[in-house]
Amino acid sequence: MTQTVTPIVPSGSRATGIARVRAFIALTKPRVIELLLITTVPTMFLAARGVPDLWLVLATLVGGTLAAGSANAFNMWFDRDIDRVMSRTAKRPLAIGSIGDGEALVFAWVLGIVATAWLWLLCGWLPAVLAIAAIAFYVLIYTMLLKRRTPQNIVWGGAAGSMPVLIGWSAVTGSLSWEPLILFGVIFLWTPPHYWPLSMRYREDYRAADVPMLSVVRSDQIVGLQIILYAWATVICSLLLIPVGGMGWIYTGVAAAAGVWFIVEAHLLYASALRHTEVKPMRLFHGSNSYLALLFVAIAVEPLVHLPL
């Protein structure tokens, strides 16, 4: 059973003023949203084969931020019991009681409704439907069904984090095609080798919270091998965009070089686990962020080189 620790919060000690605003912002997990937005904008450049309508980009980013914030707030509301157990999450707003549970739930619903209406009115019906699907999948499938039941939780949870590329592409074109589906696959396959190193670092946290992350139920050697397999799959998937999307030398060079770097880092982590030496998973965790950022910067730059000067 999951251990529940009730925070010691004196009556009437709810955060007020600026602290309260910050607490509500924290519910949306801003750092996670940043990563989602990094993938959305380059996808829109690729869809437009140049510079898209900047007002459309802004509208999509606002709607995507609200949708992701809604999903994250729902997630934090549902996981408030285990957040109080884990040292990494013990200072989250609901864990320390700076916001009431009911307030957080209402906030999540409002963000989701506003995000859907915003995207539908300003970006089209397809981005709005995809945003609803992303919220529903992250909350119902990942958070409520998979996270506490299977070590494959983060594998399938990556589908929600992959949706922004579909939303961005559909906002520009009004449809979907192979290019955004490949980008969806890249982020989906990238998520496990990105998140599993973090779960290795905080293994005891997840064990205390009774969350069956792969690093909790399997050895470092097995986790490391899985990371290698997914890293290779991520890089191979990224290379599919070259023939399908008609990508040129900029994307090709970055995807190949960054991909080799990503795979080498995954192999180094695995080698440390095999030798039973000190494993430093956070190096790969941070490196995976850099890999994805470089890849999507190349995606944004590639269409621009074909623009007339």
C-alpha cells in the first residue's frame, strides 16, 4: 500500500498574495511545459516550410501551455499523497498545503476548459481535440491507471508528452501527416531514456512511495540496457524524418551528431552499471534534454535556409 503522510499545516496557513500565485503556477509544472513548447514551435516552422503566422504560433503556445498546465495540475492533485512521501516532490503546493485540494482540482478543470475553447476558436478544432486527448491520456491512463501499477508506466506516459507536435502541426495545416507522426515517435521513444535516469537517481523515493518504476523493480544493469535500446530507437526514428520530410544537411548533420552523442552517453551509463562502479544517471538525464533541444532547433532552422534572402 502507498504510504500517506499528512503535512503539518496549521489552520489558516494557506499561502496568500504572491506566494499563492506562485503556488498555483507551480501546480502546472512550468519546467515540464517549457520542454513541450520547445517541440511545438519548430514543428510549426516545419509544417509551414518557413516562418508560420506568428499570431497563430502565439495562440498555439498559449493554448498548449494551458492544456499542459491542466494535465499537470490534475496529476499533482491525484498524486498528492505520494508527493508527500518523496523528497523530490515534498515541497509541492498540495504536499505542503499551501493550496487546498479542492482549489487545485477546480483550477485544473478551469485550465482544461479554457485551453480547449481557446484552441478551438483560434487554432482550429483538430488542435483542440488533440489537446483534450493529451489531457485525458495523461490523467486517466498514465496518472490514474499505469503509474502505480506497472514499471512500463513512463513508456506509455510518453504519449501525452508527444502530443504537442501533433497540435502544432495541425494548427498550421489543419491536418496530420507522416512528418508529425515521426516527431511524435521521436518524443515517445525519447521519454524512457530521459526519465529512467531520473528515476534511478530517486529510486528510494519511488520505493518509499510504492511506485513501481523500472529502477525500483529491476537492477541498474537491466535499466541501463533498456535505456540503450530506447536511445537507439529514438535516433533511428529521428533519421526517418530525412527522407520523409525532405530534410537537408542542417537537420541531417545535427540529428546524426547529436544522436551519436546520445547513444554514447546511454552506453556509458550501462557500462558503469555493468562494472558496478558509481552510476551517475543525471548526466544522461540532462544530456537527453540537450539532445532533444538540438534536434528541434535543427527542425526549425532547416526550412529557413530555403527562404529567399
